[in-house]
Amino acid sequence: MENLSLLWESTGLYNITGPQMIMMSVGFLLLFLAIKKGFEPLLLLPIGFGAILSNIPVAGMTEEGGVLYYMYGGIKSGMFPLLIFLGVGAMTDFGPMLANPKTLLLGAAAQFGIFGTLFGALALNAVPGMDFNLKQAAAIAIIGGADGPTAIYVASKLAPELLGAIAVAAYSYMALVPLIQPPIMRALTTEEERKIEMQQLRTVTQTEKIVFPLMLVTLTAFLLPSAAPLVGMFCMGNLMNASGVVDRLSKTAQNELINIVTIFLGLSVGSKLSADAFLTLETLGILGLGAIAFSIGTASGVLMAKVMNRFSSTPINPLIGAAGVSAVPMAARVANKVGQESNPYNFLLMHAMGPNVAGVIGSAVAAGVLLSLVR
Amino acid sequence: MENLSLLWESTGLYNITGPQMIMMSVGFLLLFLAIKKGFEPLLLLPIGFGAILSNIPVAGMTEEGGVLYYMYGGIKSGMFPLLIFLGVGAMTDFGPMLANPKTLLLGAAAQFGIFGTLFGALALNAVPGMDFNLKQAAAIAIIGGADGPTAIYVASKLAPELLGAIAVAAYSYMALVPLIQPPIMRALTTEEERKIEMQQLRTVTQTEKIVFPLMLVTLTAFLLPSAAPLVGMFCMGNLMNASGVVDRLSKTAQNELINIVTIFLGLSVGSKLSADAFLTLETLGILGLGAIAFSIGTASGVLMAKVMNRFSSTPINPLIGAAGVSAVPMAARVANKVGQESNPYNFLLMHAMGPNVAGVIGSAVAAGVLLSLVR
Amino acid sequence: MENLSLLWESTGLYNITGPQMIMMSVGFLLLFLAIKKGFEPLLLLPIGFGAILSNIPVAGMTEEGGVLYYMYGGIKSGMFPLLIFLGVGAMTDFGPMLANPKTLLLGAAAQFGIFGTLFGALALNAVPGMDFNLKQAAAIAIIGGADGPTAIYVASKLAPELLGAIAVAAYSYMALVPLIQPPIMRALTTEEERKIEMQQLRTVTQTEKIVFPLMLVTLTAFLLPSAAPLVGMFCMGNLMNASGVVDRLSKTAQNELINIVTIFLGLSVGSKLSADAFLTLETLGILGLGAIAFSIGTASGVLMAKVMNRFSSTPINPLIGAAGVSAVPMAARVANKVGQESNPYNFLLMHAMGPNVAGVIGSAVAAGVLLSLVR
Amino acid sequence: MNELVSSGIELMLIGMGMVFAFLAMLIVAIKSMSAAILRFFPGLPGGHHVGTHHGDDLGAIAAISAAVHQYRKKHQQKI
Amino acid sequence: MNELVSSGIELMLIGMGMVFAFLAMLIVAIKSMSAAILRFFPGLPGGHHVGTHHGDDLGAIAAISAAVHQYRKKHQQKI
Amino acid sequence: MNELVSSGIELMLIGMGMVFAFLAMLIVAIKSMSAAILRFFPGLPGGHHVGTHHGDDLGAIAAISAAVHQYRKKHQQKI
Ligand code: NA
Ligand code: NA
Ligand code: NA
């Protein structure tokens, strides 16, 4: 009898709180978006499931001794986002960017999405109930980088209490890139501009592809060492692939290692989706700012391309500027698709890959600035 | 000269104790069973080798600073059994069970193997020299679940000192399923019953397969949250596979990740096969109880099927009840084989997979009950 | 303004020290050797990149909280070298050695490279500025084993402060085997000896291949338990492969697991390439002694083969003695190639694989002796 | 010890009760779910979703037919 | 709060400045590098380096041509 | 330092002695084992045990012969 009441007191029904139920619903919503809507399922499925697991009462999976507690150590140490970056680096082909290096400026301009949002987050403090300090504002702003591992890395260093909301916002908006970007791109360009065809890219030699990551890591070491963990791991992955001498390591980094870490990273992020951290007005602020960040980044990239077009001898289709936000390779595909609406024979994909991967570098640089200046 | 005697004093021959030699022999026996007899080699080979390594004197591989000591952390935190469960979940097809949900009752009945054994372990305390407290009895009883990761998870929480013996018993008896089950199955059924042919199963839609793991984890969260880590990771793996949107994660969970963890888990379990923990009368008790547990579970499953047959409109071959102990997919194959002895055209395999996977859920539920009530 | 100067003070240019720049150059040199010269790229690429990353100022990747700091835990615990050894064991075919067991003596003789170098390191203390204690001398000597994981394992236990230099020397000289060995081999043999053709090896049964690793681990447990972690993990990998019953574990150990650990091991070794540990006169000593170690090992192996040839009924080509240093399979290929210079129809490769894998065992035994006697 | 046995019996009763209750509820839940899904989202049957290997298979078939084609061409040239 | 906004503006200016400066220097660096490499080491174009799968492909092609050969032989024997 | 050198010599002697002793014992052990196994369990020669890829190879061969068959059929239809 006593045991029966003990059993009842150990049920979830007896223990669950309203906020926990809401957070479990958020988990189910993320799973729905991942599975039925195809929103970045590789991340949002584990994150959503992690949200459910971490809000199950009694089980205590996020408390010391729980499995999600230990997994989170991989984010706290920076290990998970950096290993993902290693794999992403190994998957990245810098060829199109090296063939047309001025597209790097598009990747730079789009980072205005980050810093504009930072300003916005601070301005939002005027709204009663919102209260972001500088660290939190910087962590939120990095959503504008449109780069999951970078956002998670920065948030885990500057504002771990917002990590869950920031990661969810970052991946959700990345999935929404095909919806968010096109209207902005169309609004800021003329039909003529969207029809611009670009010169075919030259073939880049393997030597250039090998030297580039080394050059990039050196420049980072000298100018912005706070970005060195992110940029360094990315460059190492890229070098493993470009050099062609460690194919077995490169393939493992791109497949099994990144897959294993993705499962762990997703669950760990989910473990930060607890009610008290997520169910606040601030989360609404974060979601709103995230949408603004992507929009500003897209607009800045397009406008920068238009400016460059005035000074450049070779024509640049301003649509590829939108790819500067990164969100690889989705944003590049969007640029291609919007371009083909105006000119079906215009293949912008390769041209958009330049600013697209430049955006990854740009976000990492911006992350370095924030990490070194915001304390 | 001094060095020579130092060398001699550092040899195993100088340091080895009788019990260590016996435990190394146990390790060799496990390797023999794994390699020559085909007893669950994926687990028993690493466990056997772990037993050898951990009983080598001087080397101190299980002491702080030793590699097996650190590996055991993966069991202590629950990480290894839960990751195995993630992979097993990704490998599991709930289709046959969803097509014929009443077979879940067979998976429930077979768990009497667990609770009957729990009672047996406590009764065994009457034997002089046997002394199991409630926690130990519960940890031993879980062998009746015929599910390695569940047994290891529960044992590591309730009675880590018995982990080695329990894991060895669990995997050994799982390997012995084709020997233990058939006589019991034949004794409890008539030739007519064994000939019963079952209706073909309907095809299950993908949507049902996606919704089921979500439903299961929700029910667990509300009713038995102490089972949530086990059931949750299992459901996540299952959802990764069923959803079809994260195939690369699902494949990694089913292959490289589960393989890596299996090596580590086996070695870690082996590291608990030390002489002082294993060479006790209790171990004999555990081995005896393990055999009883499997037998009770098999009998309960078969008898439940016979009872259900009286009330069911569609015929149920009682042999598939034996598959309710889990031991996936071995027990289902045994049901099929015994059935074909009586009726060579009777294909019970798919029908037996229902209670078989239901048995996994049943054991996890039983584990949850034990974890929440036994303190 | 204040922020601008803060930014400047956070740059690498402001903070970098001369020694750090030199160590980064060493990293680039290693990458050059790995990529352009093909020097053991699987290890030297991650090590080289690790050297660069760990010498980036401000980033603090090797300090507590940094990602390389945590990775190094895998070397400190012995986990990484032992897991590599597990994979190497799974890749090793002891067939040629079992078919001609007397080649084990060649693998024994070549270990004189280790002990001769140990003596050399101690003698080098006579040079002003060099000051190796016994532990350091032993750690350096193990370079002569021509076996990366063994060298890293021993160095991490006896002289972690020299780990970086020792690992770099070990892998560099392994890559230089085709340059270092042939002149020594030619100098110590006559044209007639190099032409010796050897009897075809008998086929070894699978049972022998299964029993051998078990025998080896038992002998190690009884005679030299300090070598048991190394030999044990190697034997476990070998048994996983030879037994044929756990192919999925064996394949994972040989591929994904060893690849992942190689990336981590390389980065961790690189993290020990800090200026204060590497830019010392001792490093020059280590590099010099490493070359000597390989030369002595090669010579001892060849001479031993010549001695054995006097007493053996079946002819032994002395060139295969050089393969006793291990450096699997490079040294065996070198033996084959030098042999074919004298007799193009002489296929020594399989014959050289015997001493080659024997050299791995020999080095592990030597490591065990050093670990148990040097304190 | 007597107390231990009695708590064993109690655990057995509660445990088996819980297991049956849980799985019985799961049966009800599955039946409701299946009915709802088959009615509102009949969709596609399971087990047919496109796996990752699909692409590889197509690649292999392409490679094979190319090889076959190549072979035939060479063969005919010789004739 | 006013102070916070002003430091936000400052961060924005410095940050965007740094991003542009960094990527602009990277452009210069890339251009110099490409010019140097194309002049001194024209070498091979990228994207064509031998991957690990290459060997497998050759193996597959060998297997295929062997299979085709086998098939032809059997087929002719029947004729 | 003199002491260090003498302990170096001692280590060298003991170490090489141990290495030779160990590997010599291993030779004896291998020879006994091989003799015993070849006498009592002659069994199958090594290196031929069925690997996991075996199945794949068979699958590939099946796929290839199916493809070849398909091809031939289509080809003949055209003729
Ligand atoms: Na970006
Ligand atoms: Na079960
Ligand atoms: Na060696």
C-alpha cells in the first residue's frame, strides 16, 4: 500500500509542472518542424528530443548523474561545436571563393546582421520586461551569423543561460532562409539586376586550396586570436580534405565523427531548453531579433553587391550578396533560384558559393571580435 | 643485480594471486564461448578480454589512472548502455507490433520472469552463505528481462558490485535462448496449438511508425519517469530511423557509434569481473537465478498467449508468447523454428517480432518500477 | 577608443612571442613534410596543425578550458595510444610470423635500437647543456621502437614534458625509413647475401591466428605485466579480427575509431609542442638520438639475421632483419625493395612481414621493461 | 528476512501490475492512433521511405551499365 | 542603459570595421597567393586529386569486367 | 652521472635480455601451439574466413549479373 502511493508519487503525472509540459510541447513542435516541415532535421530532431527528455520530471536527466548533464560538458568545453566545425571545414570547397576573391566583401557586409542585431538587442531593453546585458546581446546577435556551431560556441561562452533559445532560433531561421530571403532580395533589386549573368569562374589549383586554410589560420592567429579555435578547427578540416593525403581522416570527420557529435550536440542543446530558461519574455525577444538579424544580413549583402557592381569591371549579380549570411548551402541555392525566376538560364549557384563560404569566415571573425571585446 | 630482482618482483608470476588466475580463466572461458560456441560474441568477446586484462597483476588497468578505470565511467554515468539503446532503437522495426498491438500483452506477461526471480532471489537468502539485499535482488532479477543494456543500466544503479556477474549471466542466457526455451515451449503447448497459423499482418504506415515512439516516450514521462532515460533513448533512436529525415544520424547510431560503445562497454563490464566480486557463492546464485528467470519468462509468455487465445477472435499461436522475453531477435527465431517443427509451412517470425520488441518495452518498464521503488 | 586599444591588445601581433612564432613555423614545417613530402601524413598533419593552434597567443587552446587541454586527457590516461593499438592490432596479420616463428628473433635484435639509444642519451649528458635524467633517456630511447603509439604511451608516462619532441621524432624517422635504412642494409650485407631467396611460407590456420593473441597476452601477463596495457589492447584488436565473429567491431576499430582517435591524438601531441618545451638543446639531442636509434635498430636486425643464417637450416635473407625495427609496413617494403635491386625476382615482402610485426611485440616488451624498471 | 520476502511479494504484485497497466494503455493508445491516422492521414505505407543508399545503388547501376556498354563496344570493334 | 547603447554602437563600428578589414586583407592575401602559385607552381587544377574511393572504383570496374567476361564466356558456351 | 651511465648499461643488459627471453619463449610457445593445432585441429587454413564484405561481394555479383542479363535482353529485343 505504502509502495503503491510511493509509485504514484514517482509518476510524472504527480510531479510534472505546467512549464515542463509546455517545454515538452515545444520539443514536440521542434520535432514536427524537423520531420514534417524539413526544418534542419539533423539538428532540430535531436534538439527537440532533448527538450522532451530534459523536461521529464523525476528522471533528472539534466541533473548531476544524468546522461544529458554529462553530454553538456561537450558544449561547455567547446568540444562539440569545434568538432562540427572540423567536419564542416572538411566538407567546404573554397574553390569558388578563391576564383573570385572579391566576393569575400559580400560575406563581410552580411555580418551587419550580427552587429545591427546587437544594437537592436540593447535597444530592446527599453521594452519593459526585457533586460539583456552586453554579453547576452552579443550572444543573441550571433544568430545573425547564420552558422549553428558558431552561434552555439559563442553563446556557450557569453550567455549559456540563453543557449537553448539561441540555438533553436539559429537553426529555425536557417531553415526559414528560403522564406525570409527572397522578398528582401526582390525588394532591393531591379529585374535588370537579377538578370545579370556572371563570368564563368576559373579553375582553382589544388595548391591554392591547400595554401588558403593555412593563410587563413595564420591571419587569424595574428589579428584575431580569439577566433582561432573556431577558424582553426575549420581550417584543419579544410586542409585535411584539400591536401588529399589524409582522406581517411577527412572522410571520418565529414561522416561518422560529425554525425556522432551532432547527436550529442543536439541532445545537449535540448538539455538547456528548460522551462525557467526558455519560458521568458526574453525568448520572444530572441526569436524576434533572430528574424531581424537574418533580414539585415540579407539586405546588407545585397546592397553591398550593388555598391560593388558600380566599381567592379566584371558584373556581379546582387542576388549572390544574400548568400553572404552563410547558412551554407541553402542561401546559395536561394540566390540561384531567385535568379532563375528572372532568367532561367542564369546559373548563379557556383557564384553564390563564394560569398556563402565567405560568410562562414565572416561570422567566425565577428564571433572573435565579440569574444575578445565583450566581457 | 638489484634491477634483476626488481624485474622479477615486477613479473606477473611473482604477483599473481590464485583468484586472479581463476578470473583470467573465466575470461578465457567467455572468449571460448564467444568464438567457438557463438555465444553473443559482440558482447562476450570484449567482456571476456576485459576480464583477462583487469585481472593481470601489477598492470593496474582497473585502478585510478588505468584505462579500464576511465572506461568504466561510461557505465557509471549510464552513457554506454543508453547509447547502445539509442542504436538498438534505430534498428528496431515496431511495424509487426503496431499491426497487432495485442501482442504487447505477451511482452508484458514475460516480465514475470523478472519479478518471479526477484522473489526467488530474496527466498534464496534462506540458503546459508547467500545474502542478497533488496537492491541486489532487483538487479539480479532484471536478467529476466533478457535485455543486455537494460540489465547493465539497472545493475550499475542498484548493485554495481554485481554488475560483472549480472552482465555475464544476462548475455550468456541470451545466447542460450535456443536451448532454454524450446523444451519449455513444447511442454506447455499441444501439437495442435503449435500448428496454429496466424493471419497475415497488415502493412503499417510510416506515420504510425513516427508517432509511436513519441507516444511511448510521452506515456513513459507521465507514468513512469524513472524509465525515461532507457525508453527515451530507445525512442529517439527509433524516431531517427522511422522519420527518414536524419538517415545519416540513424545509420551512424546503428553502426559506428554502437560498435564503438560496444567495445568500450564490454571492456568496462569485464573490468568489474574481479576475483573478489565474482568468486563468491552469490555468483552461483546469480547464474542459477538467471536460468530460472529466463524459464519463468518463457513460460509466462506462452501461458499468456494461451489465455489470450480463449478470448481472441483471431487465433494466436502460443509459441510467439515465448518471444515476449525479448532477446531480440533470437527468441522470435526460436518461436518460428519450434513452430515449423509442427507445421513446416507456418511462418511465425513476423508474428513473433511483435511480442519480441514489446518485451524490450516491458523490461524497460519493469526496470523503471524497480528503479523507483527499490532504494 | 578604449575598445579599439582593447582590440589591438587582444591581437596576436601584440601578444605573440618569438618562440611562439618559431613553434608555429615548426608546425608549418611538419605540415609541409606531411603534405608535400608524404611523411606519415595521418599523424604529422594533425600534429603540425596542433602545433600551430597551441602556439596561437591569447586563444589559450592548451590552457584549462581550452579544447586542446581537454583532448590531452586522452593521452594522459593512455586512452588514445591504446585505442590506436587496438585498431593496429585488428589490422595486423600475424600469419607470416606464425609461419616462420624464428623471425621473432629479428624483431628482438632490432630492439637494441632502443637500449643502445638509452645508453647514448645518458652518455650525451657529458655535452654541456644536455641534461637527461633516466626517465627522460628511457622515453627518448623508445623512439628506436619505431612504433608511434608505443612511443607516445611510454613518453606520456615517463617524461610528458618531452612528449611533443619524441612523437615528432618518432613519426618523422618512421617516414624516413626508406632513406635511413638502405645504406645501412647495403653496408652490412654482401651482394650474395642480398640475393638469398627464401622458402615459401606455409599457410597458417585460422585456429593458430586465434590462439596466438591469447598466448601472447597470457605470456605478457605472467612475465611482463607492465607491458600488458599495450600488448593487451593490441591482442584484443588482433583477436577481434582473427576470430571473425565480431567483424563489425573489428572494422570499426580499424576505421572510424582509429581515425577519430588519430585526429585527437595528433592534435593532443601538437598541444605539447610549446616553445618552452620544444625550443631547447634537448630537442636537438632527441632528434639526433632518434636517427641513431633507427640506425642501430636496423643494423642489429641485419646482423642478427646474418648470425641466424649460420645456424639455420633454411636460408634467411639478412635484409629482412632490418624490418625488425617495426615501422609497419614501411620497413618490410624497404627490405623487399633493396632485395629486388640485387635480385629482381626475389619477393621478400611476406618474409619481412614476420620480423616487422615481431618488432611491434619487441618494442612493447621493451616498453614494459622500461616502465617497470625506470622510476 | 521475512520482511524482505513480503516486500518481494509486494514488489512483484505492483511491478507486474504496472507492466500490464502500462502496456495495456499502450495497446489502447496504439489502436486509437492507428485508427486516427488511417482515417485522417492514410498516406504511404511504411518501410518504403527512400534510404541514403538509394543514390549509391543508382550510381552502381549506372556504373554497371556503362561498363557493360563499354565492353560491348570494344567487343564489337574487335569483331 | 544609455551607456549600454553607446557601447553597442561602438561595438558595431569596431566589429564591422574588423570584419571588413580582416576579409579585405584576406582578399589581398588570396590574390597574392594565387598570383604567386599560378606563376611559380602552375601544377594541376584542384578537385581532381585522387580520392580514396578511386581504388574502390577500379576494383569495382575490374569486378564488373570480370563478371561481364564470365557472362560472355558462359553465354558462348551455350551457343 | 657516472652512476647514471652504469644504470644505463645495466638497463641495456636487462632490457635486451628480457626482450630476447620473451620473444624466444614466444617462439617455443608458437611452435608448440602450431604443432598441437596442426595435429589435433587441422581445420581450415587462415585468411579465408568469411568476412562481412563477402556478402556484399555476392550481392554485387548478383547485381552485376542481373544488370548484364537485363542488358542482353534489351539488346536482343532491339535486334
Ligand atoms: Na555567416
Ligand atoms: Na524483455
Ligand atoms: Na619496434
